[in-house]
Amino acid sequence: MTPFREREWPSSWPPAAGLLEWAKRARMFAYAPYSGFSVGAALYEEGREDFLPGCNVENASYSLSLCAERNAVGAMVVRGGRRPLAIAIAGRPGEPCFPCGACRQFLAEFNPELLVVLENGAEPLILSLADLFPVPFALKGDPFHG
């Protein structure tokens, strides 16, 4: 049970379970020799039929490590994308793996209303980034500075 309201998955999009499967596959390629915590992500982008995978890549200098979500967004930007609609994240099998605070801010830069798909037993859990991160930092257009 999550304290967040579950969201509806748009029927015109590819299935959420398929996006989550891509995240699970990406998790297999994670480089996590220090934490042993492998994470995969898959991004669904507006106007695309395919998904963009990413995995976490750790570094001996911990602050240089990259999260799976940010790697997937980087792949989107490299191919000219700017509007992700959903991201699936897979950490420990069967358990929800919520994005860290840095990834929440990073994702909000591109779409604060992004849907977030997490493992939750047999059925995917679908949440909104806006619920997970209601007030991201913004240089313009934030609720206090217009």
C-alpha cells in the first residue's frame, strides 16, 4: 500500500507492463559493484513507439555515480527528445523502487506530470511525479516567482 494516489495509464499508450519489462531488462546491465543495488529504468517519450532504457552506473567516487533514470533521460536528449511521458523503474525484484530526490528534480525538468511505473508484486504501480515531488526547483514559472 502506497500513501500516493495510483494513476490511470492512458489506453492509447503502449502497456505499462511492457515499459516495466524494459526497465527490468536494463537492470541486468547495471554497474553496481559498490552498493550491489542494481536499478534499471525505461522511458516512454511523446511521439515515439520505442522505449529508452537506462541503468545505474556506480563509481568509486560515489558522487560521480549515475542513476538509471538520469541515464535514460540522457539517451532521450541525445536523440532530440524533450518530453517524456512515463518512466518505469526496477530495483529489487517485485518491490517498488522510488526515484531518489536528485532524479525527481531531474525528471521534473522535462515533465513534472510524468507518470512513474514501479514494480509492486504482480501488477505495476503507477504514480505521478507531481505527487512524489510536488514543488520542484525552477528558475521561471515556479509558484512563488511566476
